[in-house]
Amino acid sequence: TFLNTLLLGLNLLNKIIKEQKAKNETVVSGAVAFELYDTYGFPLDLTELILSENNMTVDNAGFDVEMQKQKQRSRTDAAKESSDWVVLNDNITTEFIGYEKTELEINIVKYRKQIIKKKEVFQLVFDKTPFYAESGGQVGDTGYIQFENEKIFVVDTQKENNLIVHYTKELPKNINESHIAVVNESRRTSICNNHSATHLLHWALRKVLGKHVEQKGSLVNENGLRFDFSHFNKLSDEEVKEVERLVNAKIRSNAICDLFYDMSMDEAVEMGAMALFGEKYGDKVRVVRFDDSVELCGGTHVGATGDIGMFVIKQETSIAAGIRRIEAITADVAEEYLADQRAVVSELKTILKNQKDLVKAVENLQTQNKEYQKKIEQLNEIAIKQQKQEIVSKIKEVNGINLLASQENMEVNDLKKIAYQIINDKENSVVVFTAINNGKPNICVAVSKDLIESKGLNAGNIVRELAKEIQGGGGGQANLATAGGKNTDALPNVLAKINSIIAEL
């Protein structure tokens, strides 16, 4: 009911206030305020009122950002073209049988056509279904329905207005006949492995990091799992290792999955079940327990933790202030990942001539590389000085200004260094270099400080004018600027044009 939902939201807000006070934080994020508004029906001004009584405030800008995201989602939904439902049976309720069965006989009770991103799909509602609809971070089931020789593939399963909606790319020809619905069982098995591993991960994180850890989001599919949780620091390598060890130990213990249906919220909480932020719960809830891991959950799970086989954390990152993310894999996907890692290590050993300490060997290579890089830079500086002496001889006087306009076979960065040195060494000078790098024309312009002050010359303005010749653009500072373009054949025109510009000053 609405009052129960509102009460859950109030309890959650009080918990957030308590946690943030413990950390001396006075501003509640806009994302949290919006979740209270969107999920629990809390108006923003009510949240602000409760917070003000606790000398706290809301990040209103962050709330507005989340509201705009919601509006964009609504606009996207509005862009979908849907035909009216065709009702085949007035008894339109769908019974989910997917906890017990992955194959059963069904009847289609209504359907409709929908255009999504200019592609035609069909939405089918059954009287009962083994297909799990996306919920609680777990993706929807796929599979097929079959009548005689006709097989129609179910590409997704979603919830819509308390109905389980099955998406197909075509409509069954025998729409009024009973069909056999079959879930893609291997995919479901992988999803179950990853969902159960998510529960174990949550449990292990609270063991290693502390009771402040709470789930803030998740994604569970056949390829792996993503778990977002509250924590204030990056996890150390030792913490990641310990979390992974605890989960794998729980997997090896082969803990049975205990399921409790139709429990009251009070009974579930007394058992130790955790309500997850952002989830809506009814008067009766389902509890999933693996030993001391106890959560409210409507998803599909393994019969015992041993079915998961193996758990590997791939990476741990930050996604927002105080929110961390772990991406992990299980079972055969984890085995394949570790096999690939072993292959990489084996290849590295071969490349590094079977060095026992690979890390030390790579560190030595990095040190050597830095030393070689320094030597290359030193040699490059010597080469630039030698080339500079040759280039300077090309300076000529035009309209009382020392003009150096030349095409050079050098990198732009090296030309910039030379141009900068020349305008610092020689007063009353303008330098224009053209070059071709990676098949593209480049221009470098430099102007000495005295000409900037006395004649108002500006390298940035000059380079933009010259860049028109090569169908390009550029810019920079008053004393040094660069440009790039498309037409390499026009580079001689650039040199002719700068001569004209200086001559007409």
C-alpha cells in the first residue's frame, strides 16, 4: 500500500540521515532525494523539511539533473508507437511458474504490435509463464514458444502494469492455440549463478568493509554481474582478494538456497533480511538465504552455492562520490577468463625470456625505456640545433621585418621549438613554417615580442588567415600559433601569402 511504501521511504531517509551525521556530511545527494520521490512518493519539499529539522540540506541541482533524466526517459517511451491490445481472453492475469519450471504449456491472452526504433516487435501476454521478467537488476529471460512446427523466439521479458510481457519479432500464426513455452535454460543457469553470486558478494563486502556497505544498484545477466555499493574509499588489493576468497569459500561450502515465500516485512527483517534501496516491496515478500546471507529478492537462484563453481572479480571502480562498483564473473566465464590470463602470463614469460619475477622484469623495462627516451630527446635537441643553424640562414628582410618563411621536413612540435627560439633570439622577426605530417598540411607561425607591441601583429590571427589556403583552421597565442588543413598542394601559396602580408604592412 501507499502508506507502507511511504513508511519504507521514511525509514530509509532516517537511516541516511544517521549515516551522514556519523560522517559529518550535511548535504544529501540529489540522486537519493529523487529516488525517495520517484520510488517512495516523497515530495522534495517533504524531504527538505525533514532534513532541515536535522540541520541538513538537499543537493537541489543534483535532484534537477535526475528529474531531467526521468523526463528524457519519458520522452523516449513516448516515441514508441504502440497499437491497441488485442484481447483473446478476458482473464488477463499472468501466473509466474518460472521458479519451478522452465517449460510448460501456455495460452496467449492478449497481444499487440509495437514499433521501437523503427523496428517492429510484438508483445505477448500469457495466462502463465516460465519466463522471468526483468526486475531487481536481473535481466529478463529469453527462449521460445512453439506450436507444432512453428517456433517463435522470445527475445526479452519485461513487466508492464503488473503484467509479464514477452517480446517477439513475429506473431504466432496459430495465436489461439496452446503453445509450449521454453526458457533458454543455459542462459537462465548463467543468470542464476551470477545473481546468487551477487548476494554472496554483498555479504562478503559487509564482512570485509563493514556494515555501512549497502547495495546501490546491480545488473545481473548471463555474462556476469555488476554490483554498486556504498563505501568511501577505493578497495585495496588485499580487500579485493579477501572478498573474492570469502565468496569462493562460501561457494565451496555448497550452502543450500533456502527460500521463504509470503513473509511479512517484519518477519523478514527479524530474520536479518536487508531491504535494498530503490526496490518496491509489497505487504508480503520473498526471502533468499544462503547461510548468513539473507536478502529480500524475487529473482532466480542456484539450488546451492556449489552450482556457481567459481567467482572472479574483474575490476573495482568509483562511479560517484561514496559509491563503488565491482564487476565480476562466475562459472565457465570465469574459467575462460582465468585461462586467457594464464595465456597472457605465459606469453609474457616467453617474451621476457622466462623471467621468474615478471613484475620486476617489466619495471626494469620501464626504467630502461625512460633512459632511452631521455637519450633520444637529447639527440633530438642536438639535431634541432644543427637544423636551426641551417634554417636561420633563410631569413630575409621584407618591409623592414626579418621574415623567415620556409617549408621544412620536420615534426610540428620541433618546428615550434625552433620558431620560438628564433623570435626570442632575433628582434623584429616573423617566422612561418609549413610542413606535411602524416599526409596532412601544417602551419606554424611565431612573432617576436617587439612586433606584437609596436605593430600589433598576432600569430593567432596570422595563422588563421594563412590556414584558409589549405582549407583548414587553427589558433594559438599572440607569439606562437599553429594550424592544420586538408590541401597539401596549397602549402606554397601559404609562403607566398605571408610574404604579401608582411610587404603590405
